[in-house]
Amino acid sequence: MGNVLERPFGQIWTDESNPIVSGLRDRKELLKGRCARCSYLDICNGNLRARAEAVFGDMWREDPACYLTDEEIGIS
């Protein structure tokens, strides 16, 4: 993604050439599973993508630590 010792974070975060950084900035269309359909998506923004990557090997899958039930998020 980038090295803050070599470039300021602001430059890394706004770099349009990196698909991961671009996806993290505007992730709603990339999210899958429960997160993609959650009625609270505007509040949590899909939460922590590192957990999805660690558990599923896909950073865009649902957050495995989400404690809300399907009924609570409106997908029952």
C-alpha cells in the first residue's frame, strides 16, 4: 500500500493507482455477504477489513466479528 517513511500518509491514502487503497476509501460497492446487505452499513462502513481477510482470505467478505444478528441488520 505504501510506506509512511517514504511518503506522507495523505499521499498514500489518495493514490488512485493502488486498488486496495481505492477500495478501502470507497468500499460499499465491494463488500460482500452480510455487510453488503446490512441496514447499518452507513454507520460502520463494513468495519475492519483485516478481520475478513484473516478469516476468509477475502477482505471484502463480511466482518466475522459483527455481533448483530441477521434480523437486527434487516436481512432475515
